[in-house]
Amino acid sequence: MKRIIFFLMLTISISLYGYAQQTNTGGATQLLAGQWSIEKANDWYAKQAWIVGCNFVPSTAINDVEIWQDETFDLETINREFGLARAWEIHSVRMFLDYVV
């Protein structure tokens, strides 16, 4: 527990140091070679479609481990449900590969 608190405090300190460095320069930051400006990044993002997605576990699996088991892997159901996602215009799907698998 002490290690977790230490790393959390270290992360916060580093973040605050970076913020202080940015505000000391008046908010201006130097761009690296090839790095977009904030305005260019915001313009690009404004032109992107809204991300519509979901976490996926097939209806025939009871958890994220059972998806990948040889006995319960059901490609037909997965394809059917991905087809439904496509029909509903869901274009981002996340599946979990559990460390147990």
C-alpha cells in the first residue's frame, strides 16, 4: 500500500511540475519536430465523427475468459453480433484478453 501511495504522489508531483513549467513560460510550449499545435489538433478533432463504441462479450459467454476457451468459443455468435453492431453504426468495439487466457 505504501508503494502505491508513493507512486501516486510521485506521479502527481511530476504532473504539477510540468504544469508549473508551462505556466512559467506564459502557457507557450515549444513544439517538437512534427508535433501539431493545439489549434491544429483541435481543428482536426472537430472534423472527426463521434466515436460510438462498446465493450463486447458475446451473448453465449458468461465472462471475458469464457470467450476464448476452446469449448465455448462461438464464432457464429460473434460474427452475428458484430453484424448487429455494424448495423447500429457502432464502429469501435473493445474485447478483453484476460491474463488468465
